[in-house]
Amino acid sequence: MAATITEAEKKANIAKNIVAREHEVQGYQVNIDNYTSMLAALPATLPENLMQYANLTPDQIIDQVPEADMQTVSNFVFRKKIDRLLKTEKVEQGKAQLIYNALVAQIPAEELDALLAAAIAV
């Protein structure tokens, strides 16, 4: 079967994918920055008298923690969730960056800027 996509069309398609992947990488970075900021605002430890609640689920917090301490425990547990999300975002950003780099490597350096500008203009 004969190819119906020209080399120019292939490069233009790769350039569009580069732009999309760059947005993906940046989207992960926005989340990384947000999660990092949130971690700074959430407690890294619980007071000793609340440590027994450190591994509860949100529903268990509501059922088992005295109301006066619910927010403190909830914030600590939420911090653990945010920490996990931060790590996940970093891993996924790394994968997206690898794909981005592989796409960029397929376009000759002297053509890249023009192809990206054309992809953005569409």
C-alpha cells in the first residue's frame, strides 16, 4: 500500500503532538506547584495525643475523632494524600517529558521552530 501522508504532513503532525505534549508537561507542573504549596500549609505531624488517628480514612475520622480535633487530623491525613499525588504527578510528568523528547528528536533542529510556530497557529 502506498503512503498517503507526505513527509511534510508527518512533520506537521509530529509538531502538533510536540505542542500538545508540552501542554501536558506544563499541566503536570501546575499540579506539582500546587501540591508543593499545599504541603507547606498542611501539618507534617500530629500532636502526640492524636497519633492514634494518623491512619484513619475520612469516614473513620468523622466517626472516631473528637469534633474539636477533626480538622487537625483531617488535614494531616489529607497531607499524606497530597504527598502521594505530588509523587504521582512527578512520575507522570517524567513520562510525558520522555515522550516529548522523543517527538522533538524526530524533527530536524533547523525545522523545529517553524514547524512549532505553524502548529501553534492552527
